[in-house]
Amino acid sequence: MAFKIYSAKDIAKFALASADAEDNDISNLKLQKLCYYAQGLVTAMRGEKLFKERVVAWDHGPVVPEIYHAYKENGSRTIPVVNDFDPSIFDEKDKRALDDIFEYYGQFSAWRLRNMTHEEKPWVDAYKAAQGAEITPEAMAEFFRPQLEAEYVKNMYG
């Protein structure tokens, strides 16, 4: 079964549209980590990557350069919630998975997420190879797959 592959900017907008306008704390740093977890976990579940852009190992963890550059003018400030986003571009299964991922990982601060990624094999291995090295979808899937409950994956992607 072929799955839809999105742009990383669509995943970022999904995360920003999902944020609570009153309680939004998504900075560029946090957005990077949310996109990394989305790519890793969804790839592990469906066996195909979620978005086409590369994730690379920078000093402060995994980064999608296209997303970084799209939102860098915000510096370390909160990125405004997105209101003009059309979630209908997403398949239902992917939408449900992203909702779960962003709900879970969204509870953590940007620096907590940064520190979490620094203890995870995909970033550690890529960063050891070279700063800016790609964290491959395969490396993410291999790392995240054992952490997923088989029943959850079956219910999501059957």
C-alpha cells in the first residue's frame, strides 16, 4: 500500500494548527523536534516516510532545514498558531497519528524535547558521523518501531 508523502511544511503547519492559541509554546526549536518525532514514529508505523525533506543532526538536535528557515525570523519566540490550514490534505490515518504524536510530545518544553533527542540513537549516530549528517527515515523507524505497541499500530494502519 502506498502512503501519501507530505511536505515538511505541511507537517509543521499541522503542528501549529493543533496548538492551543491560549497556551501555545511552540518555538522553532520545539517545532523541529515535533516534526522529527512525527517523521520517526509515522515512518515506523507505516513503513514509509511521512515527509520528503531530510532531517539532519544539528547541535540542538534533529532539524528539518526547510522548516528552520521558514520560521527562523521568530528566533526563540513562540510561533503564532496557524489558522489558514486545511487538514483535509491529510489521510485520516495520518491525521489521527499526528494528533496523538503532537498531543503527547507537545506537553514537553522545547529544551526537554531537545534533551530527549540527544539521548536517542538516530541523532547520536548521525551527529557522531558529522554535524549536519542526515538522520535517515530508516534509522528513525528502526529506533521507534520497538517502542510502539503492535495493537496501536494495527489500529492506526492495519
